[in-house]
Amino acid sequence: MKIYVTDKTGKLHPVDGESVVLELDNGKTIELAEFVRQTDRPAAISIWGGRQPLETWTEADRHQSEQLNLSLVAGNCVDVWPGRARKQA
């Protein structure tokens, strides 16, 4: 997987890494990683609420992963946020 960031002009700049962690203004994070567990599936991206769990995590570390919430905005767009979903009225 290749990772890029954009500058203010929209130009792509390559970055070395294995995943992308986006930190929102409220301090919560979303992690994007290449899905490579099954060779019979096409290339894909895993999206984690919080951080992708690691084998080395203790039970106390598990709070770094959160529920991932999606809200349909348009036919080709969704809002994604980590945390706990609110009940619909």
C-alpha cells in the first residue's frame, strides 16, 4: 500500500508507513490499514474505530479501539466516526 498526504494545493506527497491514523479535533482516532489476511479477496482497506488491535495489547489497552459508526450522506459518501452510537429518536 502506498500512503500519501496532500498539501494545500492538492499535491500528493508520499509517506513511509503501514497504516494511517487520523486524529480528530476531539482526540479520537480512526486507523486505515491494508486488508491482507485473505489472498482470495481483492485488495481492500480495513477501517478501525480508534486503533487497530495489536497482539501485544493487554486487556487495559483495549480502550484504544472503539465502535465505528457510519452515516450515509450521499450515494458516494459516508460520515465515519469512532465512539458509541447514539440511539435514534
